[in-house]
Amino acid sequence: MLENEGFEKKEFDSQADVYVINTCSVTDNADKECRQLVRRIQRRSPESLVVITGCYAQLKPKEIAEIPGVDLVLGAAEKFNLPLHLKELSKGDSAKICSCDIDEVNGFHSSYSINDRTRTFLKVQDGCDYNCSFCTIPMARGKSRSDSIENVLSNVREVVANGSKEIVLTGVNLGDFGKGPNGDKEDAESFFELVQALEKMEGVERYRISSIEPNLLTNSIIEFVANSNKFMPHFHIPLQSGSNKILGLMRRRYKRELYAERVGLIKKLMPHCAIGVDVIVGFPGETEEDFNETFNFLHSLDISYLHVFTYSERANTKALDIKPVVPINTRHERNKKLRNLSYMKMQYFTQQHEGQTRKVLFEGHEKGGMMEGYTDNYIKVTVPHKAEWVNQVISWKL
Ligand code: SF4
């Protein structure tokens, strides 16, 4: 949007007229990080405008506006009007806040990443109607809204014209795709219909589905991916806990049995498929026994890697009422145990494919004379840099 208004993108650490900090509410210490960045900007360029946007800006606009050096705070809806706000903004003493109540946020703004020509992240859905007891995302992003299939296809055409070979479909609750731009069209379209339409698009080599809730990853979607040449054999499915007691306290919409069924079907149809798992440790009420249940469950599942998150308290969430809290050092110990398990899972998954020839899409970034790429099933491959391999799919023996 800003480039269309004549702005030129600069590295964050160089001189610029405007600095935009996009904050995250999932990250711990969003407030502290934001303060540090603003201080850095002030030292380097005291006259520049500083705009703060993103989830944390929606959740805590006043706190952010009080940070010395901030000129504008934009909430979830207003961030899309950034060019307009900049026209009216001048360096002043106090920050302007443009944010509305999250319940009033409507409409869908599609976007895709353009930094890396090899892989493009395409946003097709935003917001979430679930109410997991630990999560602030629905308060920061609003209700579940989606692009239309027609618009997604048109974005895909643009992405392909830019030369990108792989498109990663993203959303806050991706599997809930289809409720329309205002979130009021219950099941107008569906994620399954979206993937079917995408499969028919000419010119796309690869799609990946980013993260999808286990209850929304239906058997039809799994079977479809198993028979597709374009959707890569790779799923990322949040589990969060392997204990049904904790899943209930978290207000997740499935039990561990359903999760195991999904993994079982995926591996039956695609034994080579990569499966990534999100898991939270140290959720309130998680006893040693509950944690061991999670550990043993993950150990028994045929999965490839874990993303382990240590639970941390978030304002205005239901989880704050759940007792007893888990001591911080116990949370960290559990995190370490699961990270070790993840390392072993990843090693095992990679070893299983040793000697196989798989298709690797190589990326442009060169580091120490080497280049990287990923196989269809998300195994990272590092080879000496060859310019002619950049953004090409190459058959490679692992
Ligand atoms: S489904 Fe995901 S985004 Fe939605 S409330 Fe639960 S954790 Fe948050």
C-alpha cells in the first residue's frame, strides 16, 4: 500500500521517514520489545514518525501510546488505512490512537508476502470464533472472516506472475475458511472447496497448508492432499496438550483420540508426510501426570517435529482463573523435555528418507556459499550455491 503511495522500503536499521512496528500478542514481552525498538529509532532518527500496529496495538493501545517517541497507534481495522493516516500525521508530543472495539471490526483484507520470490505466504482468512481459554487472538483480530474463493484465485494469479513457485495458505484459523468478509455467511464456502479450486489453477507448482485445527482437518481434506500433485505432503496441526483433562480446560474442540485418528489416516495414505505439532507446556492445572500423558502421547504418534510453547499468562483470558498455576521452572523443564523429543522425532523422520530421491525447491538466499531448499515433505536440504538452481524444483537424493 505504501509503495503505491510513492514510499520506498528500507531496512529497519537504516534511515527512514516513517518506521512501522507490527506487534504480536503471542510473543512474550511484546511491550518491552516495542519500547526497545522505539528507543533505537529515537536515537538514530529522532524526527522520524513512529507507527505501532498489530495485535498488541489492538489489545493495549493506551499503554503503547504512552511509550515516548510513538506518534500513532493503529488497531486491527485501521492498520489497513495506514497511507491515509500518514498524510495527516506530524511529529507531536502525544501519540494519536486510531482503534475501534474489536467486535466492530469487519471486512477482509487480503495480502501476500513479496519478499521471497520462491515461497509466498497468502492470507486467505483472518480472525477466530473459537474461545480457547489461553488465547488473546480473537480479542486482537476479531471474528472469523475470509476472502472469497474468487479473490484468492485472482491473488494466486498475481503471485504466479511474480515468479513464485510455492504458495503457503495462511489464516488465523485457516480451516474455518468460508464465512465471507464479514464473518456472517455461515459455511458460504469451505476450505475444502478452496483447495479443490486451487488445485485446478495453472502455473502453480506447490501449495502448503500452514496450520490447521485438528477438528477442521477433515478426512476429505487429507484424502484430497494424498491424491494431489500440488498440495505438499505436510501438515501442521496444533495439539496443545495430550491430556483430555487439559484440552477441556483449554476449551479446545477435540480430544486426543481425534488427533490420533487424523495422524493415523495421514500416515496411512502418505507414509512420507511431514506432520508438525504445536504444544503448550505448563498450562494451569497441568500436573506431572498430565504432562507425562502429553509426552507419552507425542512419543507414540508418528509425527515429525514439535513447536513447543511455554504457557504464559495473558490479560483477560479465562485461563487466569484456573488453578493451580505451574511454577515457572517446571514449565521450562517440561519445555526442554519436549524440545528434546522434537529433536529426536526430526532426526528419525529425516533418517527414514535417507537415500530417497525427492523434489527440492531451492531458495535464493546465499549463506557462506551454500543454498537451502525444502523437499515436498519439508526436509531441509543444504547444498553449495548454484545460481541456476534458485527458485527451481530439482530432484535430489537425500
Ligand atoms: S483456535 Fe487458535 S486463534 Fe482461535 S482461539 Fe484457539 S488458539 Fe486462539
